[in-house]
Amino acid sequence: MQKVYVLSALVIIGLALFYIFQGHYPDLMYLFSNAFPPLISGMAVIVSGLSLERYWRKAKGPFSKTWLYFTAGLFFWFLGEAVWAGYTLILGVEVPYPSIADIFWLAGYIPFFVALYLYVKIFGGALTRKTLVASMMATIVMTVIVTVVLLAPLLTAGEDPVTLVADFAYPLFDLALFSVAHLGLIIFWKGKLAKSWLFINAAIAMDTCADIIFSYATAQNAYYCGHMLELLYHFSYLFFMLAFYLHTKEL
């Protein structure tokens, strides 16, 4: 695993440097900004699919079905990335938001949430009522904070209703995923699956931050292809890959 961690660190550093110095190659940055997301999300689907194949073959039942939902969710997100790339690189739409791509992205949250829920449910007996109540309260507080933070700038931006709904939907759906994912981290914190669940939580946290920033940036007409916030999306897919790969090694 040491080689995997080193390679992942190099990818993270390389991506960060590539974005930092993008002023020297704007055309290449535009191409990369739109072509790389389908590539890295497709890789995440492959890693999840390989995990699915292994678990489906060796452990049929609720656990293997969980990975089927994980793979389905990532596949929908891959389709969203691919459609976005089609809009920008083929049709020449600078920022296709909202668009058909958002239908696939938002649809992906459903199977992903189901996967997290089914997984945590299998081991839910390890959670106490006090932990569940505290988790619910923390989720409610975070939801209120995110809503308040986004409410004023999005409403004053004068966006159309569809865009406004999408602006709020992504962060709130992210929080829904996080509300279940962190329970998995609590369950396995002292076990051999701790690293895997830590990466899952980190990936969802990065998606949440990225979606909040994206909603604000698009409302202020400040988003462009090559924006630094895209790094969070890239790192999120990378962390999902690490989580699923680690999971197959540990279990």
C-alpha cells in the first residue's frame, strides 16, 4: 500500500501544480478541465466495479448488493462528467449549468446513498442511541449552516428557479451522504476498515465543499473551466478509488 499512497500523493501534488500555473497554458487548461473529469471518474467506476466483481463472486447477499449501488452511483456521476465534456468540448457551451449533465449527477446520489445506508445498516448494531441522536443533530446543524451561507448570495443573484434548485440540491445531497458515511467511520474507527471509511468521508467532504463553492461561484459569475475548486472534485474521485481499493485489501 505504500506505493499506492506515494503514487496518490504525487498525483495530488501534480494536479495542484498544474492548476496553479495554468496561466502559462490557458488552452491546455481548458481542455484538461473538461476532459480529465470523465477520465478520473471512469477510473473510479472501474475500481468500484472490480470490487463489486470480487464481493459478488465471494460474498453474495446484502454486502455485494451494497457495492452494486456504489458502482451505479459512480457510473451516473461518470455520465454527468461525460455529458459536461460533450457540452464544452463539442458543442462549445462554456459553462453548461444547469444541463442534462446535472440529471445524471443528481441521480447518482440515490444509489450512492442507498449503498451507504445498506452498509451501515449491516453493522448498525454497534451504534448507540446517543451516537445516532448526536449524529442527527450535527447533520441538522450543518444543513442549516449551509442553507444560511448560500441563501443570501444565491437569492440576490437573481437566478432562475431551476438553477436555484440545483444550487441548493448538490450541497444538501452531499450532506445526506455525509450524514450516513460518518456513521460508518464511527463504527469502524478502531477496526481494519477505518482507513477505507476515512477516505470515503474525506471524498464526500471534498464534494460538499466543492459544490458549495461552485454554487456560490456560478451565482456570482465567477466560475470558469480551470477554477481551483475543480481540484476538490478530482481529489474526491481519487479518494473514492483509494477507499474501494483499500476495502478489497482489508476485507
